[in-house]
Amino acid sequence: MAPTPESTETPPVTATGAENPSTPLEGGRKEDQEPTARQDSSGARHPTQVPEEPSGETRADKAVGEGLEDARHNRLKADNEALFQRLLRLQAEFDNFRKRTEREKQDFFDYALTDFVRKLLPVLDAFERGLEVAEGETVADFKRGFQLVLKQFKDVLAQAGLESIDTSGQIFDPNRHQALMREETEAFADNQITGELQPGYTFKGRLLRPSLVKVAAAPDKTTTETQGN
């Protein structure tokens, strides 16, 4: 009689926790896992929003920044006030310097004028003595004395820088001479000064007054020939 074959069916294997994903792992809890998404009533999954708590360190940094800004503002305000006070002092010093310079300049001019007047005093004394006419003094003596006083006066002016413009035999120069008359003559060259009506002067190299002169002009030959005929 043939032996009955043994059953070859494999007994069912019981599912373990590793094979079932819904079963939590050993030693772990569901609340320790990080939430990844949530599902609403429509079935859509959204990222889980974790609320951020206000940080005390951020508020502290903000307070420190405000303090630094206030300190910077106060420092700039103090620097501005210092610069303004310095500007006021410099302006006052410059104003005092300008007034002092003008005063010194005026004092220098006054001193220079005083020295010039002092040099004229001998000339003034000579004029006063010349007016005291002695008995028996002639006109020639008076004239000679007056010439001496005039020379003394001119010497004082020359020391101060006054010089007369020479016009004798000079060619007319509009920068130094002023022509009042033109005289037709053949005795002088054309545009040559023939006479001086009023002397001119320069003071320290600068023109003080031009000389008033007469200037020679060449005769017109056409007019001369007409008069001769």
C-alpha cells in the first residue's frame, strides 16, 4: 500500500511589526516623529507649519542697535556744535585782523604824511622870511630869494618821489603830453614839441599830470604854393 504523501502546504506566516508599516517601531513613539504634512478634508496634503516663538536675542540686538544710533547722533551733534563754535571764533579773529590791518595802514599813511609835512616846514619858514622885506632890498634881490625858496620846495617834492616831465626838444608822446596847439613851422620836425604851456609831473614813476604843450606841424605844401602864386 503506497504511503500517503505528506502535505506540502506552507503554514501561513504571521505578519510582524516590521512588515506592517502601521505598526510602530520597537522602542519608538508616534509623537516623537517630526510632522511632515497634514491632510485636509479634500484630501490634499499641506506642509505642517511650525509656529516660531519670538526670540529674546533679536529684541536685544534691536535695542543695542538703537543705542548705537543714538550715540552716533549725539556724537555728530556735538561735532557740529564744535565746528560751529570754531567758525564763529575764526570769523571774529578775521574781523579783528581786518580792522587791525586797516588801522595800521592808516597809521602808516599818517606817519608818512607827517614826515612829508615836517620836511615842508623849512620851506614855509623861508616864505615867511621872504615876506619881511628889508629896507633897500630891490626887486632882483626879492626874486633871487624867491627862486631859492622855490628850489628848496622842489627838492622836498623830489625826495618824496615827484619828478617833472622833460619837454624840451622832445617828440610828442600822448602817454606823457597833452597837445593844446599845433603850430605849422619848418624850424622843428613834424610832431615835435615847440613849447610848454604847463609842466607835467610823475610821482614814483606814475603819471600824475600830463604836460600841456604846443606841437610842430609840417606846413601844407599845397597851401604854401597857392599863397606864393
